[in-house]
Amino acid sequence: MLHLRLLVLLLSLFTSSGWAEDPIPPYRIAVVNLVKVLEQAPQAAAEGKRLESLFAARETALAQEQLELQRARETLQSTGDVLPEAQRVQRERELRTLERDYSRKQEDLREEIRFAKDAALEKVQEQVEQAVEAVRAEGQIDIVFRESNYIVASARVNLTDKVLAYLQQQFDSAKAVVDTDGANESNPTKPASGE
């Protein structure tokens, strides 16, 4: 907060005092709530759905494997007293091996999901940064602060909704291209646009 006050003070001194030989035009400052943008950007929602569908089959398979392990435990507990000692020990060993395999698969899946989420977040963050830069350039804004660097901002200088609108436009444009390409691929007799 102190840095922001110091920056504003310096900017006002340079623009309003005789310190500068050439008068400096007033700076245009804006703010963006990046947390809100990352939560509401359609790209983030699309990446979340993509990741969900990417790992859904493996998560379902692991859930089924967990049920089978639970049934095997219950069966061993209920029949363990009547089984011969050697057979009971053998089944306990097999169950422990299955449980270790399940735990390893579960941990591997968690790690893959974490890496995929990190990569998706990085991709979305890059898109958000590009959107902020595009909106900043279009509005001829000199400095854009993020939500952690200010307390309150008027609607006039808050670019959050403009950035979200830009991201929505980019998302819709990309989706239209994918939909058009998909339609052309599914109907090879129809010429692609521009041919």
C-alpha cells in the first residue's frame, strides 16, 4: 500500500509541478481483480471440464477398485476364522498387495491431476495476462494494478469486467473456429470456408 501511495505521489508531483521541463500528460491508471477474472473466465471453466473428462474414466475405475478391495476385506474378515491358516495368510498377503497397488495407482492419478491442473492454470493465466494487456493497450492505460495492490477502485478505472468481456469474446471466437472446423471435417463434401 505504501508503494502505491508513493507511486501516486511521484506521478502527481511530476505532472503538476515544475520538476519536469516538458509537461508530462497525466497517467492513466487502472486496476484488475485477477482472482475474479480467473474464477469467471470461460477459459478456466473449459479447462476444468476438459480435465474432468480427461480423468473421469480413471477415477471411476479407481472407485470400482476401492469397492472391490472393501468387499475382499469384508470377505476375509468373515471367512478368515474358518480358513486354514496357510490359506488365510495367503489371502491376507494378496489383499495387502492389492491395497498397495491401489494406493500407488491413486497416488499416481493424484500427481497427474495436479500436474495437469498446474499446466491448465498456467495456460489460463497466460490468456488472462494477454487479455489484460490487450484491454490496457486499447484503453491507452499506462499502469494496471492487480487487486492485491489497491483497496478500492471506482468503476471508471476497474478493468475487471472489460477483461472478462474480452476473454469471453476470445473464447467464443475460438469455439466458433473449432465448431466450424469440426463441421467441415464431419462433412468432407462441403468445402471449407475460404475455398
